[in-house]
Amino acid sequence: MALSIQPYKGTRDFYPEDMRLRKWMFDKWREVCESFGYEEYDGPVLEPLELFTAKTSEEIVDDQSYSFTDRGERKVIMRPEMTPTVSRMVAARRQELAYPARLYSIANFFRYERPQKGRLREFWQLNADIFGIEGVEADVEIIQLADALMKSFGSKEGSYEIRLNSRVLLDNKINAAEPKVEIDKIIRLIDGFEKMDELEFKAKLTEAVNKPNDLYQFLMDDRETEATKEIIEKCASLGVKVIPKNSLARGFDYYTDIVFEVFDTNDENNRSLFGGGRYDGLVGLFGVEPVPTVGFGMGDVTLQNFLQTNNLIPELKNTTDLVLATVGDVFTEANKLASGLREKGLNVSLDASDRKLDKKIKAADKQGVKYVLFVGEAELKVQKFNLKNLQTGIENQVPLSKINKTLLA
Amino acid sequence: MALSIQPYKGTRDFYPEDMRLRKWMFDKWREVCESFGYEEYDGPVLEPLELFTAKTSEEIVDDQSYSFTDRGERKVIMRPEMTPTVSRMVAARRQELAYPARLYSIANFFRYERPQKGRLREFWQLNADIFGIEGVEADVEIIQLADALMKSFGSKEGSYEIRLNSRVLLDNKINAAEPKVEIDKIIRLIDGFEKMDELEFKAKLTEAVNKPNDLYQFLMDDRETEATKEIIEKCASLGVKVIPKNSLARGFDYYTDIVFEVFDTNDENNRSLFGGGRYDGLVGLFGVEPVPTVGFGMGDVTLQNFLQTNNLIPELKNTTDLVLATVGDVFTEANKLASGLREKGLNVSLDASDRKLDKKIKAADKQGVKYVLFVGEAELKVQKFNLKNLQTGIENQVPLSKINKTLLA
């Protein structure tokens, strides 16, 4: 029986045209993060399971993780998110690192989920974190960075909003509820708030606590609080609009202070694009002095959906500048010609097959290459070659010396 | 109990300085592959197990794979190599792709091995393959590309050699042996030849076949054969030296014709750096017309060892051009200044903490940033700032308008 050509459920094959889009997104991520002084790092795909049972969301580890026992009886997990890994890495060099340490990574993550819009089993995520700053400067900077990322893709004002809350305030409110409830449970309930209608949410809240109205009122009251005021003002002074949102929780158990999210305001796609917050306690779990930390993660699948909906993806070209198509038996000469052009910085592929020229042209065109250069014995003799622009159909004879980046732009 | 700060055995944390090296290697891989007209692709980390049991080396799948059953009872494997995945991807678009299709990827792979020099449980690999060419032009090009990659890192002539063999010839020779032996077993034995001394190898060969001398003589006779002559000559005409090597096998079961490897000639590190070959049959396993294919994989761990031994790794700098250190309470103004410099294309990090200036300078220096700019109220007023070069210790006052890429180079 023939093998299946399908990728594993919930994962993607990236063909060159998909890869161009991915690279374009990742390059922007890199450019913006590095412009803020963030340096790239990476960690392993496999981690000891206990690293994630300690502090990640219970739902992710228990129900959605790819975890298994290795051949040496160690329990391992394919990373479902980056925060525990980067905290481990910072803890391991607690003394050696210089602070503030600004770190970013672009890595793939794995969650066993029912594949659906915006959710896949393997996805990529930008993670950006700043370590070593207790003050709101770090909160402001990380929100500013999130905003700069959105703007770098050409997002229009009003197409997204940035929402801010304090987990301290929210957690206190929940802790004051009667009867005593499991805070994580309520947080997850609140985290799902945007996806429910008000009646459903209120019903669930009523099941959980005795006086749901108090909590409900609090969650609905989107005014600045003492905890969010300074950040909102400082962001405003830097041209970044931030909205207070008392019902914002973010699902992870490790947040200790502010949480924020970037929300898609499009009516047909009302959802959280990405978010983050402050998690001052995580590095301390590794037996070292804690380090104040704030950061966020931005996924490629939701971002790509947003960019598509908002028509923000440009036409992306093949990286190959030129196909060199041979006429007759000139393999070695054509190959040397290609090497010479590569030394000039051109990306040149060689089609030295004995197919007919129109087949070679068709193939180059199908691959999205713009130019074909024809190389036969006669051309090699005079060092002048016919160059065809496949987009316009125009063909010109050009001397070898004139073929360069500018001509082929 | 505190969580462990160690990464999972056989995997690596890439801190910024490790990442700089990795990026430098990957960027060179990309640059050279794209200069030959190869386009980047990627596939999923997880694949159905049967994709790899079909044709990869038995040793890898049975003894070294990370394979497990997912929550939906599917048997999956964390990819131990790329060839089956890219073959699957080409098969899935057999009709739509234009040929020759030149594809490359830079991806991570997983093998449960005893970690040792040059071998880790998670490693990265460049894979480059050309699909759709039956003739030796493809074999020549792929060897030429391997050589160009080695040269792009500054490898000196003679520090490596390129070895070539034909699996057709070798397999015929083994098939002619008495008694009939399992060809895969002998291939694996031959594959380990470089790591044994001659006596040990001969002894093992004697265990396996009746007339070991015939086979041994053949394996030792490193002359060009009909199958390798044309490739060796064509490569020579392009300035690429290739050596015939009858004992070269390469471990994978899918090779159908030529195999080659790049071998480290350093006496203290005599080993195969990487290699590849022709595998015309693999795409056909997916129920489509087969596609002639030749390619190779080049690992990051062995390459890095080679580059280190040969002193080929340059000093790699932090991507941050400038740390902007505040004096006094000028967070918003300094932040706006940083934004302005970023718009000029500079990578600027802001240190707005209330630490003493010498602490801020020390931190910037430790992170490998070359310049610090001091920003206080007085400086903001006159728009002139003191700029300190941390490498020379020299400090100058410069007007804001003069601060650009050239000044900070």
C-alpha cells in the first residue's frame, strides 16, 4: 500500500511559497525585536515533563500536551510554550547575565488540540521577555514592543486594541468571593468570557460563587485602576493606546501582576491575537533568587489570519534571480557562467537538461522566477546573451558584464 | 524541591552568544543554497511513524527514534531526518511542481543516542535536494553545492576531501557474494569501516561471507569506475576535486545510485562531516510516478566542530548598536529619542532604571554592546549627547543628528 502524502493532523508542510510568507513574518519579528535591543535565543523542543507541570496551565499539560516516556524512562514533553524554558535558562545563568536582559525567540510549539481556525497542533511563536526590571518601565516597553510589531506589519489604527488588567486586583477580588473557590478555575472561566454570551457567563459564575453579581460588576467595570493607570498614561505619552479591561485574565498560572492582550476588533474575527504579562516568580522556582520578568508570546497562525483578513500580505518573490537555460551541450561553460554571476551576488539556477527551450521557460515561470538567460555556443563565443523577462515577455540581448542585481531587480 | 536548570540530556540551550554562531552558520547555508537557485521549505516535526519505517535506516527507527502513540492512538515519530518528509511533500504535489525543483531546508532532528562528540539528541541539519533530473548534471551540481558550502566558511584546500561511490556497483558486488547475505547488514558493516581498523573489519567480513577477500579487494580498490568517472571529470572541470572510494556506503536504505561524502582530513578528527546521494525511488513510494532525486544533509554539530578545529569562526557581535542610559527622570523623552534612532535603522535598547551610571555601563559591556549614549535633562535640552565607545573607552559629545549606522559601525 502506498504511503500517505498527508502531513500529520494539525501540522503544516511549508512549500516554498508558504515558506516565503513565514520568512517574511519572522524577519519582521526579528527586525522589530532587535531594534528594541532584544537578542535571539532558543531552547530544546524536548523538556523534562516536570518543568511544565510546575507552573503552566493545567489544561495544557494534562489534556493537550505531547508528553511521553523516553527510552531511558525519563518523562518528557514536547514544549507547549516557551516561558518555562526561558525561565530555566535565565535561572541557570542567574549570576552571569547582565540586566536588564532582553531576550526573544522564534520557535515551534506542540499542543494536542482539535485543529480549528487559529489553532494547530504545531505552531510557531515569537516570545519576547525582559528580565530584571521591577518597575513599570518594563511593562510599558513590552506593550510598546507589541504595538510596534503590529504596526510593522502595516496594521491600521483601530484594527486592533491593546487591553490591560492587573492579576493582583482580579485575584484579590476572586479570593474575596464566597464560598472560597479555586482561583485557577475562575480564572479559566473568565479567560473564556469573550467566547460566551453574557447570560451563559453569568450562569457559570452563579454556579461557582454565592454572590456572582459582585464579581460580575467588577469584571464589567472597565475603568483605570491604581494598578493600570501609570502604565496606560506612560503608554499614551509614547503614542500607544491601552484600554483597561477588568475581565482580562490570560490563562497561564504564572502571571503575578499585569496582563495584557492585543485584540482583533474586526467584527467577524473578534478574538485575542496574542498577549502576555508579568511573571516575577518563575525564575525563582529553580532555587535561585527570583528575577522580575514581563513578556509575551505572538503566534504565527493567528497573526497570519489577521494579516490575511486585513489584506496586509504583500506579493512575495522567489529568491532566485535568474534561470540559466542551456541550448546544446554547454554544461561546463554554462556552469562556469553561473558561478561568475553568483560571485556578483546573483541567485542563479541552471537548467542544463535537454528539454526544449519552451519547457525550460515554462518551468522557470511556474517557479516564479522573473528572468531566463539563454546560453548556447554562439552566445558564449560573443559573451552576449538573450535575457527574457517572463513577466513582460520582453527579450533583449545583453553583454555578460551588464547582468547584475540592478538589471534584474 | 527546586526544578532542574539543566536542559534535557543531549539537547542544547542556545543563549544569545550560541545563537549568534548558529545564525551565522544558518545564514551562510541559506546564502549559498539560494545562490544556486534552491528555495527553502519546511515540514512538521511530528510525522506518522510508517513514513520512516518504510525506508529510513532500520537502526535509526528501531533503536534511536523518539516515537510514541498520541492521544488519538496514532503512532508518531519526531523526525530523525528530512528525506522521507521532503519526498512525501514532492509526491503530494507531483503534478503541480515545476522541474527541476531545487529545495533546501534548515530543520531540527531527534535521535535517541548516547550523547558524544558530534552526536546529540537534538541537532540541526541543512538538507538540499534536486528533483527531476536523471542525468549526472544533478549529481555534479549537488557535489558542487556541497563544496561551495565548505568554501563559503573559509575551509582551506586539503582540510576536507569529497569521496564518491556508486551503490549500484557496491550492491552488485555484495549480491554476488556467497552465501547470500542481507545486503543492509553488509552495508552497515561497510558504513562503519572508517571507525574500525583493518583487522577488525576483515574479521567481521569473514564472519559474514565465504570469500571475504574478493569483497575486501574490491572495497580497497579506489579507482574510478564507469559509474563515477563522468561525475569526477565534470566536477574537476569545475574546480571541484572528487576522489573515488569503493568502500563508501552511507547508512540509509534508500540510496539507489551514487553516494558521496565530505570527509575531514584532519588527523585528529578523521571522520565523515556529511554526505548524501541519489535516491530515485523514494517519491514513488507514495503511489505516484517516481522522481529522480539527489541530495544531502549537513549537520550543525559536526560542522561546528570542524569550524572550531580549523579556527574558522569569526568574532560575532551583539545585534544591539547602542544602549541609551538615562540620567534622572527622563523615561518618556529618552524613549522618544530611542524611537527616533530606531527609525534611522539603529538597534537601541533603553536602560531607564535608577541604577548608577557605572552599573549601566558595566551591564552594556557585559552584553557585548559597543556604544552607550547618556541621556539627561541637560543633554535633551541642547540635543547633544555623550557617546561612549566601550571597546576604546573614548567618550565624545555628538549632536543627535550625527548618530547613525556609520558612526556606530
